[in-house]
Amino acid sequence: MSRMAALFSSPRRTLAALATVLVAVGVTAASGADFTASSANPANTFATGTLSVYNSKDAAAVLTASGMRPGAAATTGTVDIANTGSLAGTFSLTRGTPVDSDSVNPLSGKLNVKVVDCGLFVGATAPTCDVADPVKYTGTLAGMSSAVSLGSFAGAEKHRYEFSVSVDSSAGNPYQGDTSETVFTWTAV
């Protein structure tokens, strides 16, 4: 008779043999010695930086001009824009919808606008605006229909911008006495 046949012919022997095998496996697994080690890094802290815009003429006009005439010298005004946050940001300038007093002959289409980046402040010293400074926008007020890229400002970086506005020499009599007004918005992302 084979061993298997002997085990199956006596159920008590089969159970006893099975129990013996299970105990042997349990003792072997429980007696295995494993080494373990661990290390922790407590107090992991995460914080966000800041991005904010400083505007030296916040809620005020960069420039206001009256008595302008076609072909005359441009009127200028300056504004200082800074990143007062801790993060670098990409800055841009947009203009709001011009409000023209004459919808038939909108003055915004005859106002020549130039925006120049005069450069960076060095400490509290403002840069001078020179002819060689980079021009960020040149065209009519009406033509300034998309955002003007001003580049990336590091945290605490401050620039001076010069705006100049003149009435185009092609503006004729229909533009006399007209006005145009708009909002300029500085954005950082």
C-alpha cells in the first residue's frame, strides 16, 4: 500500500500528519530573525511665496494732457511699477476700452502712444528715461488692443515707465475739442 493510500484510509492519521506539518511551518516562520531600521524627518513645512504689484500712481492717471494739437510735441508722464512679492512674475500692461467723446471721429484712433521701459531702480535711485531705452509699445491708443509684455520681474524688482502721447498730424478739424479716456492695468502672473 502506498503512503498516500495509508493516509487516506485513516482520517485521524491524515489530520495528525497535517497538524504536524502546519506546526513545523509555523515554528520555522516565527523563529526567523529579521533586522529592521527606520528614520523619520519631522516638521516638514511648506509655504507659498507672494506676487504683488506696486503702482506709484495707483488709482490716478499716468498723464493727463489738454490743449493738444496735431503734430505738436508729445506730452509725457512716468509711473513706477514694482514686484513687491517674493516670487518672480511675468508682467504685462493692458488698456481698457477707450471712451471717446466723438464716436464718429474717435480721438483714440489719432492719439500716438509710446510706452518706454526706462530701466531698473538701483536701491531708491530711479533710472533716467533716455532715447535708447527699450520701447514696449508704439502705436495709436485704439491700436493697443492686446496685452503688452513687460517681461519677468524678480521679487522686489522695480521699473520706471514713461508714457508719451501726441495727436497725429493727420487729425483734421473733425477732432477739435474731442476727448479720449482709458484705464491702464498692470498685471503679474
